[in-house]
Amino acid sequence: MKVFPLFSFLFSIALIGTLGGCGGGSGRSGDDGGSSLSGRTAVLVEEGTALFSLRFTGRDVNITRMGNMFEYKGVYAYAVRPDRHSAILDIKSGADGDTYCTMRDVLIVFDDAECNSGSIVSGTCTEFGPHLDPKVQGEPQPMGGWILDLSQS
């Protein structure tokens, strides 16, 4: 009896089902946006003010600080949690020299079934760049209470 091929097939089906919905996936190059954030744009809003625009392509993310329109580059990881109504986003800084923007352990709870909009429950944003208040430079800022709105690029 060949149990291993059957087990392997069932595991593959379960894995595919786990990655679907809410833009889950690995963020690897070649993803089509249906299973990752690749090809999507996000706006991060705090108290009605757009703070950042994020453009996801493959594993990379282009981060634009609204207001002064300063741009950062980064690499992201995105994982949908088992409840399928929340996700974790992490952004590491790219090779921008002495400017950077990182976002760590950003927990997003989605407001809708399509996972296009959600509230950020926790996480931190740390940036270092021009035109920032000196007390913010390089200091982790809490992201709890921010809103994330996703759209297709």
C-alpha cells in the first residue's frame, strides 16, 4: 500500500488552503498578489492622517513617508495567522545607507472578509531620515491604533 504519496497529496492540499485568503503567503518573487502582498499598495493611517504608503513587489517594499514624500526601501515578510482574519507584517530596511524604516511585529486584524482593510493592534515603526523630529529619529514608535488599507497597484 502506498500511503506516503496519499499523505503527501493531502498535505499539499492543506497547505494551499492555509495560504489562501487575506493575501497570505511568503512574499517571494513571482507571487501574483493573490497569495502575498506582491502587486498591492497599502496606506497606513493614524487618526485620519495618512503616514506611509507601501508598494509591495516580490519580496521588496517601497515605503513613502507622506508629508515630506521621502522614500525608503525595504524587504518584507507577511504571514496570515491561523484564524485567517489577522496577519503579521515585518519590514526590514533595505540598503539605503544611513536612512531606514523598519516595521516589526505589526499585527493587523482585518475588518472585512476580503482583508482589504484592518486595524493595527500592535507593532513598532522605527525610522531614520531627513525632516523628522529629532525625538523620533531611530526610536521605535508604537503602531497600535493605526489603520491599514490595501488596494491593487
